Amino acid sequence: MRGFSKKKYRDMNSYDLICTAQSDDYDALEELIRREQKNVYASFCYFGANKESVSDLTQEALFRMSKNIKTLKNPKLFKSWLGQIISNLFYDELRKKQRIPDTVSIDTFWHNDEENESCVLHICDNTLNPDDKTMGKELTEIIQETICALPANFRLVIILRELQGLSYEEIAKITKTNVGTVKSRIARARSKMQEYLKPYLT
């Protein structure tokens, strides 16, 4: 019976699962944590947190999610809400290290390029066949290093967009900027990454 109960939650769509978790259903909350923990962990890895703190940050993010899930008024905004938790922890970590997030003028070093706005960055490929695993692992590590080398504000928006799948409007709200700035930062971060990754992709 227990296995059947678990399957019920696994088959729920995200909206219903979140609503059920908000009703103090701990099995639903457990399934929600299971679904989100991989992306949360990956986000902190790409933020450049050291290995010792990635697990702690992930646990803290999931704990805050669980503790405050009932405060989420609109379950449809769950991804944006979780993204805010992740970004808050990211900046908390920077402050702990007594680091100030890099500030970069959005008009410096790069030129507007409409093509950059439409390109899609694939963070990782989860469908690799066995023969490609080694190459895929190496490329994933290179991409991670490239993202970590970006200024903090560029790093944040590219992770919220590519890993968390948030809209430009949601990212603008989280980062307290306007949509135009978000689009510009994402486009320029992608352009810079493509420049760095070009030798590995040709």
C-alpha cells in the first residue's frame, strides 16, 4: 500500500503536488523535494560554491522551501519563488566570504547582437549514450567553469534562465532589475560563453 501511495504523488502534476504539499501532506512535500533537489544542487554547483558548501546550501534551500511552502499564495509561481530562495542563499554565501558581487556595465565590452538573444545554451545533456559519457562529462565541467568565471550578476541570470527555466519577467523581479537589463545580461553572458566554448564545440 505504501508503494501505491508513493506512486500517486509521483504521478501528480506540479501544480497539484504543490497544492497538496501546502495542505500539510508530508508525502507530497517529500515528492516535491525529490523533484527539485537535483536542479537546486546543480544551481549551487554552477554558482561556483565550493564542494563543501554545495550540499549544505542545497539542504538549506530545500528546508526553506519546505518550511515556507504554505506562504506561497500562487502555486503557479513556485519556480520563481524557489528561484528567489536560491538567489538569496547565493548572495548570503557571497557575503559570508566577504565578497562583493562584481558589477559590470551592460554597455561595456560587448556589442548588441540580435542573434545572441535567440541562441539557446544547453547546460547539460542527460541523454548521452555510454560512448559519449566521458566527453559529455568533460564538456559539462568546462561549461561549469565558464559559468563560474562570469561576473556574479551575469551568473545569476543565466542560471535562473537555463537551469531553473524562469521567464525574463520572473528573473527581473528576483534580481530587482528591468526585463531589458535581464535580456541584455543573458545575451551577453551567452555570447561570452560561446566565445570561450567555441574550441570545444568545433
